[in-house]
Amino acid sequence: MRTLAFMPLAATLAVGSLILAPAAFSQESAESVSPAASLTVSVAKPETVMWPVTIPTSGRLAAWHEAVIAAAAGGMRIIDVTADVGATVKKGDLLVQFSPETANATLQQQQAAVEAAEATLEQATANADRARGLTGSGALSQQQTTEYLITERKAKADLSSAQAALASAQLTLDRTKIYAVDDGVISERMASLGDVVTAGEELFKLIRQNRIEWQAELPVKRLADVRTGTIAVIPTPFGDVRGEVRLISPTTSTDNGRVKVYVALHPDEDVPQPKVGILVSGYFEFDQTEALAVASTAVVLRDGFSYVFTVNQGDTPTVTRKRVETGRRQDDRVEILSGIEKSDDVVISGGTFLADGSVVRVAATIDAAVTEQVK
């Protein structure tokens, strides 16, 4: 009876040992298996290239000089407008025609006044000449002689006044036609058919010689690098627009503490002319220097900082996250100023979802294995 009482306990211990043995074996097997790769990545070493030194900035495009074309006389009605926004015009081209009837009538009236003044002067001159010839003969009194001479002087003054009024009337008639003051492109048109304008009222704005400039803004501390003649580049979808610095503003903006740099643009014939008023980004270009560059896809932004992942080659490749400082950019490449070495294997694709220490599979290694199997 005592022997039978211990048999269930022994059986239980035997079964437990059988259950624990496979569990221990599975744990040892799991520890001997390498962790699975989390992601397949492509790697490449940084490349040393020659790039120009640049200062990136932004600013608005504006007209080099904008001419305001206004009415010089008031009270006239527009009867024809020959130019519109975007029209290319030459200096002296007719832009606006005012109604000339009133000006013509005034001109004719002043012409008649001049003729009358000339006739009056002729008669006054004849009387004065006769008085001067009779001086001392006693035929005319001194008072009469003086009156003839004064009348002649007054007639001359009246003629001069009439001639001035005629010139003014002619000028008013000339102002019934508004001409382009320079070659260029019409940027704004305020003139409308049938309008009765006032003196000084703006009718058009003209971009002189169709010259567009870039008004880039720079911090004061960067002005030491920029001077007249410095090359500037504005990238566009149609190609780069190049120019050179023509003027640096002598004053600093009270809004942002920056200084305007005026860049005269020289667009290529194959690149469309930039449009006035838009805010664009570009850079100033200097001498070329060496740059340690990687693909822009290698740079990962996290928490406001730039990082790249480098691969630690071995039986089980892992990655290390390194904080870097970026510099210049060109096409799909970015310069790394600090944080990596030339010999590093940099992850150029697949790094978005990586973490420091992640196990990876390098695409180049996979390709080599597949090639070896084919052989």
C-alpha cells in the first residue's frame, strides 16, 4: 500500500521532465538562430565631386525700371486705345488718342489772335517810326511821340503773349496723343475707351526695355561674399535663369534686417522670361570646391535634424544612425559637411523605416548570391 502511494508522484515527475526537455531544446535552438533582417537596403559610398560654392536665398522678381505713362492734360476723352497688357512696344509708338476737337478749336483761335496782334504791331510800329522821324521838327508834341512809342511796345508785348498762347494751344493738341516713352512691355493698363481723364491720371505702366531683375535678400553677415558682378542662378522647370549683381542696397530693411541685392537677369532664349511680382528662390555662385556628396534619398529628417544610416558589414549587417550637417545641393545629390567618412557604406534607399541597430539585408549582397547560384 505504501509503494502504490508513491507511484503517482514518480509518474508525475517523469512526465514533467519529458515536457521540460523539449522546451529547453527550443530555447537553445532559438538562441542559435540569427535574427531576421528587417529591411532590404541599397548602399553606396560618398562621392567626392567639384561643386561651386553657393549662398541660397530668395526674393521677388521686379521690373528693372517701370515707367508710368500718364495724361499731361485734363478734361479730354479717350477715343482710341492701341495697346494692352503684355504688348511689346517701341519708343514713340502711339498708345492713346484723345478727342482733338476742343484742342483744334483753341489752336485756331490762338492763331487768329496772333495774326491780329501782328497787324496791331505793324500799325504801332509805323506810327512810332513816323514819330521818331519828326522828333525835333515841332510837328508832334513830345507827349504824342511818347504815346506812339508806348503803343508800339505794348503791341510787341501783346504779340508775344498771343504767340505764347498759340504755343500752349499747340502743346495741348500734341497731348491728345500719348506715345511710349521707351522700348518695353506694358505691365498695367488703366486707360479705357470713353474715359474723360484728369491731368496726371495714370494710363499705363511700362517695363522699360523688358528688363527683369531679381531683388534677392541677404543677411548682413553674408554681404562680404557678394559684390557687383557676382553670378546668380534661379532654377526653373524650364532651365536655369542666370544673372549678375548690378547693385547692393545701401540700407537694411527694418522688417527683417536683410539687405536687398539687385540682380540683372540674362535669360537664355530657350528659357521663358520670368514674370514680375513672384517670390523665387535661387543662389549666388562662387568658385568650385570639393564636396562629399551622397544621394538626397540617403538623408533622413527626424526631430528637426538630418541623419544618414551607415551599414556595419558582417555576417549579420546592422545599421548605425549618424547625425550629419548638410550643405550644398545639386540635382539629386546633397553635400555632407560632417558626420560621415568617405569609406562609410551609406544607405541610399530603404532608410526611412530604419532605427539605430536595425538588422538589414544589403541589396548588393543579394544580387551577388543570385549571380553565384546562376553560375
